[in-house]
Amino acid sequence: MYESLTSCKIALAVSTCEFVLHRFRDRFSDHDLESITHEETLEFLTTLTEGNKQATKRNRYAVLSAFFNFFINSSHPKLVTPCISVIFKKIFRRPQVIQWKIIDKETVDEIIFRTMNARNRLILELMARGGMRVGEVLKLTPADIDDRKLIIQDPKSGKESEVVYIPRKLQDRLKSYVRDKDVELPKKIFPISYNTAWKMVKNSGKLVGVALRPHDLRRHAATYASRSGTPIEIISEVILRRADLSTTQRYLGKVNEVEAIRWLENMYG
């Protein structure tokens, strides 16, 4: 599994390099490298990264910078890279790493326990136990329920489908809900809007005095798995269904003091 993740990273890096260098060739095909100025390079990169996230801006800048450094180190030692200046460092700086605040298991369990509405409770559990996005939960139909897993049709990744694994008890409750509500195969199990689901999650958090958002439950699923000893590759590929381990690591929030004490007590008694 780790090899497949590594291969995916390499493929993404190659794709980024090809994109940047092809655009660079199209823009400067009639220039000598030595004649390309800071201003022209800045204009090129600014146009190329307009509307992109900071991480994408940084990656594309890094590709072009590496391109010039390659020529300097291999055959043009007197070449001065046009990618180095204060303004480049500011515009194409590394993105700030966000460390999300994670809601502990006891709080999530209490939120679910105090949610009396069967539909709402199932939606919360699917996000907190299966790591599902709220949009994925709302798209579920009875046909998507398989043995110990759910099939996500047309997922965010662009794949044809993805698999979500859920606990047996949760699957049994989901099947019972479908049966009791007499949900037919082509229909959605939870026929509510995204905004309605969002408000429901927010109100559920208020039951225990927590500012809760749908994605907090997905992060909880990943973090609880990590704290329970699940390898990060499994969390990334199976629970979060991501290829980028660095993104998964940002999901795993900081350990607070209460958590640290509890885990030490569990380990050493």
C-alpha cells in the first residue's frame, strides 16, 4: 500500500513538472535563458498560478526554480536564476500548516447518544465512525449498502466509486432504518439538503456546548483511528480515502493535555 501511495506522489510531481515546463516553453521559446528577467518570470508565474491555492503556487514556483538550478549546476554556472528575490519569497511562500482542533471521543459519543432523532443519529455516526463527508452521506441509496461497507458513487476524487467501511452495528442500524422507512432502491436514504444537514450537525454540537461542523466528525474518525494505533497509510487510504499522507497528517490534530494523560494511563496503568 505504501508503495502505491509513493507512486501516486511521484505521478503527481511529474504531472506538475510537465505542466509548468510546457507552459514555460510556450511563453519563452524565443528567449535565451540568460535574457529572461525577474519581471518576466514573476509575470509568468503570477499568471500561471492565478486563482490557485498557496500550496499549488509554491509547487509551481519550486518546479521553475529547480529548472533554472539544474542548468546552473549542470552546464551554465554563470547563469543567475530569475526566481530569487524578496517578492518571489513573499508571493510563493510555503503555505501555513493548519493544525485542526480535534473533538475527543467522549464528546462525540455524547453528541451521538443525546441525538434522539434516528435519521440525524445515523448521519452523525456515518461521519464519525466511517469518516464520510456529509455530501457522501446524503447521496446514499439502499443499493449502496454492501456487507460491512458502503459504496460511494461519483466521489470527490473523480473515481467511479469508493468504498467506506463501517462497524457491523452501524450497518445493522442503517439497514433497519431503510426497512422501517420503506426506502425504495432508487431513492436517497436521507432526502434532506446539505444546508439542513449542516444545521442539524451544528445543533447537535450545541447539546454539549461544542461548536460542531460536519468535517469535525470526519477528522475525529481519522484521529481516533490514529490514537488507537491504526497505521497512517490505512487511515489515509481506507478511512479518509486520500493519496497524500501529508494532508492526512494535518487531519490528525494536536494531542491536548487530557488526551496525553489518558493515553499514558492506558499504557502504564
